[in-house]
Amino acid sequence: MSDRLVDMRALLFDKLKNEYKNPLNWDHLVQQKGMFCYTGLKPEQVQALIAKSVYLTGDGRISIAGIHEGNVDYLAKAIHEVTTA
């Protein structure tokens, strides 16, 4: 299970930095440990993600366990859109 969480963190990081070329620093995605991750998103960005059916807490914490290969691209694209708008 822990290897899968590490893999999903790395995949999300890779999509944001390499596929979407997001200009923000996402190092914290791969530096944090565990089933949850603080994204560092602003409250208005969190609300914009919720409007896109991305579920996270008000402080921007996401469940890494809920990320899989079938939804990571949607998540990365949604994060990219709300952080570069």
C-alpha cells in the first residue's frame, strides 16, 4: 500500500510539472508521507476544484489513496487550471 501511495504522489507530480508544465513548486507532493497531502492551494482554488468535482478539505488536503491511474490526469489538469487561471 505504501508503495502505491508513493507512486501516485510521483505520478501527480510528474503530470503537473512535466505534462502540464505548471510553474508552481510541487516538490511537497513527493516530500510528504502518508495517505493525505496538503496541496498548499488557496481557499478560492479549493472551491474551484470542488466545483470541478475534485473533493478535498477546505484547507486543501487531498487523499492520495483516492488517486489512481484512471483519475490522476483529471486531477492534475484541474489543479493546473485553478492554479494558472
